[in-house]
Amino acid sequence: MAQPGGFAQTRPAFKHLCICAALLIACATAPMAQPLGELKTGQIRGEYVPPKNPKHRYIHERLMQKRVLERLSEFLAPIKLPRELPIKLEGCNGEVNAFYENGIVSVCYEYIDYIYENAPRKAVPQGLTAQDAVIGPTVDVFLHEIGHGVFDLLQIPVFGREEDAADMFAAYLQLQFAPKEARILMLGNAFLGRVESQQAMAKSLKLKNFANEHGLPAQRYFNSLCLAYGADPVLFADAVTRWHLPAERAEQCAGEYMQIARAFEKLIHPHVDMDLMAVVRSKDWLRFEPQSAAR
């Protein structure tokens, strides 16, 4: 007959056995990662699909003239991938969208048109030009979707929401540009992010808005500002003074940036040709002729 408390004494061991059994079953049934195969640099290739909507011809012509996809491909050439990752600029039948699907990155003309529609028609007090307000979000949306592709092709484990990880992938890469260029990109993103945040807060949020796989516009806005401030609190001092990053969040931003930097170092850098990266980082990627974003 069991002594008083005897069951309680044997229960922890039984519990541990159950946990071990569950782990063994999980390991036996979890899909095994497939070998990546031969990794090569220069696997990201751009394609300008001619627009069906005549309204989008100006986008097609401008981005081709500025060689936006070619510049992105060259900047990301050091990342070694097991196969080609196409990035396409194409029409999406009126849908403002960008996505990674079936191994292809697609950014819709409608999304770039949306960026133009929300850009200022002249310089704003923060020192941001009309062109900067277009360049930043355009680069950001491509890098975000390319992030999804890199995670997929390199089998990068993502702890948390993949959309958040793609946001951080894009922001971190933009902060690896030369300081002047990084500032242009991040402040261009901040301008659109603030517009989207104000638009969202002007509406009555519904419960389903909080269930979206993407963060709310204001959350994404402050996450991006925080990463920039954490990377260089001098270069991005106005994240606090002009762009309203709360001081209590700003205190944590250096740690948040280092967290992303460590993850990138651990998970992405082993697949990067560092010699080629040194060459890439020595170039000026955003040298465009001054012109207004207005059509």
C-alpha cells in the first residue's frame, strides 16, 4: 500500500517521463531541414514587368531610369543563396500590395504609386526632401519582401512573427548603408510611417486589426525609429526630438539594435561573402539627380 505522500513523490518522475516522451515524438515527426546545396553570390535578380495600367507607366520609367532593381541586386549580391531569387515590379490588378510567394518577390506598381501619393510635394521641416520620402519606403518594401525570401531559401529560423523579422531585416540592412544614405532611407520610412499611423488612429480600430500578422502602423513606425536611434543616437537624435520616439523607449534602443545585430551575425553573416560586402559598402547607392516626387 502506498505510503501517505507516496504518489506525490513519484509524480515528478512520471511527469518528466511524459515530457521526454513528448519531445521524442516531436523530434521524430518534425520535418528535417533539407541541405541547402551550393550557395552562390549574385542570386538576386530584378525584373521590370511592363505595367498594364497606363497610370503606372511613370513608375516603370522612373524606376528603370534610376536602376532601382539593379542597385538592390548589386547591394545584396554578397548574400549567398542556393538558387536565384527574382524580384519583380509588376501590376496587381489595383491591389496596393507587396509579397513573397512561390520563391518570387513581387512589389506592385500600386504600392509604389501609394508611396508617391503620400509623399510631400516639397521639403518638410525635418530636412526630408520629397524625393527622400519616396526613396526610403521604396527600398524598404523591397528589402522587407527580400527578407522573407532569404529566410525561406536559407532556412533561417524565425522566433516570433515573420513579418516583424522581415521589418527588422529591412531596417538593419538600410542602416548598413553609409551614414548619409542610411539617414535618407530611415527618415523617408519615418515620414510614411507617421502618415500611416495618423491615418490608422483617425479610424476606429476593430478587434480584428489586432489579429493581423503585421504590427499596427504606429508600432512598426516606432520599431523602425528605435532601431535607427539604437544604431546611432547622434545621427538619429531627432528620432526623439522631432519624430516623437518616447524617451523611455529610446533608452532601450541600443540593446534592441544589438539584439538584431547579433541575430544577423549568427544567422545571416555565415551566408555572406564578406570580401564582396566590403566592396559593396564602399559605393554610393543613392546618388540620384535632384528632382521632385511630384508627377
